[in-house]
Amino acid sequence: MRYQVEHQTIYRYDVPVIQSQQLLHLMPRQTAFQQCVSYTLACEPQPAEQSRRLDFFGNHNDYFTLLTPHQSLEVTSRFQVDIQPRPKMGELVQSPPWEQVQTLLKDQDTHHLDAAPYVYATRRVTCSEALASFALSCFTPQRPLLEAAMALTQKIYTEFEFDPQATDVSTPLDTVLKGRRGVCQDFAHLMIGALRSIGLSCRYVSGYILTHPPAGQPRLVGADASHAWVSVYCPVYGWVDFDPTNNCLVQQEHITVAWGRDFGDVSPMRGVVLGGGQQQLKVSVTVTPLAYAEQA
């Protein structure tokens, strides 16, 4: 399946910004299941300096500096990606017991160094006895790792309510766990915190998901949004992605942009401005599936 994605970010400021420096994670990754066909990035006003590089996690980072005074900043990324089918749960039958994976990671086996950065707590994803207890309700003795991860995915989906007003980017995991409400970022952080609290390795993944309009209604431009989910390390299969917001094993409707230890490693756009005063932010995302006859 090929998708076209447009992500537009608009900042409007009360007073002129004299200088602005921005870091972006908007270019999609190349993976075994995803190939980037084309990518463009536009910025208004035009940057005085612009560069791109890979970060520690292998994500594409775009940097730019604005030296022209401005009261609005518009950044638009557009790309096309091809998404290949991923294995389904019925094909992941060789998953080892989770305790075996826990021991491999604890012993720092050199065959699994790729998983090492994603075992430990971070500022946004803390570890605790409460989170460990939450995970262990699904990670029963000798249960296969991926089967237990799917059960935890389902538990979060069932027991938590999607509520954009309940949290913000700084809400602690303990608050999310007690309140049982949040958004995709919270649910991804919660699942990661629970898994790391029992010694397992998992990544925070940012990207997009194809949404489906109500029956008989057209797709609306700009109505989609950035999305987040979790990638769990399994020695047999590598990284396997789960979406607790939508209660699913990630398949062909998820588009990967970046991954890291938590949201802070992969935020779509962040920066520093000189001036500006109060600001207003508007973000619109459009994900469009393309028939192969329509491919550019």
C-alpha cells in the first residue's frame, strides 16, 4: 500500500520573532516494512541555514535557523511511502517466555545491544512498582513475550479512556495510571513504562495512522493527527510494534517517522525563539491511501 502524507504546522506570534532555531522529526524512516518514495520540506519564511543528519537512533533530523523577523512560521512536510505487510500474531509463534528475554537483557548479552538503550527509565517514562504490577497482570509466569505484550495492549485499550483534555505532554505516568485517561502518547508511555519496570526493552514510535471517516462521508483534509505506539524487542523476531490506543498489532495502516526512548527523542517539531510573546499553534495532518495507478 502506498500513502501520501501532508503535515502542516503553523505558529502565529503576538509580536515579531527576531530569531528562531528549530529541530524537526518529520521525514519517514526506511525499514523492512516501509520505503520512503519521496519527501519534501517547505518553510515560510525561508531559513537562513538548513541541514539534515541522522541522530543516535537513526532518525532523520532536519535543522533550520530563521534570521528574518516574522510573526508566523509555516512548516509543511509532504511525502509518499510504500508499506509492506507485517507478520500477524499467528505467525509469531516462536516468541520465547518473557522471563528468558528479561534475563538476556539483564545480562547485557552482546547479541542484543540494539535493545540496550530502551531498557532504562527516562524523565518522561519512569519505572515503578505500580507499573510493574500493572504489567505482571499480563506477564504471567512463562507466558510468551509477544502474547503477553498483546494482552497488555488490550488491557490498556479496555481499561483506559481516550480523553484529549485529561493530560498534556508533562503529565506524569503515575497520574495517567491512576486517572485511566489520556491520549496515544500517554498510552504509549504507559505501556513502555510498564514493560521497562519488569526489565524488558521497548521503543516509543511516532508517526501517523490512516483514519477512516464515517460510512458515506468523505475523507477530510487536515483531519488526521500524529500518532504514537510501542515497539517491543523480541530476540527471535526483532522489534514488533503494538498500538495500545487502537488495540492492535501494527500492520499496514501505520506510517513510521521516528523512534526513541520516549516522546522527547522524537517530537515532530521543537525549537527556541527570540521574541514572539504569546503564540498560537495549529497542526493539520492528511493521510491519503493511493491506488497504484495514482502513484507519482
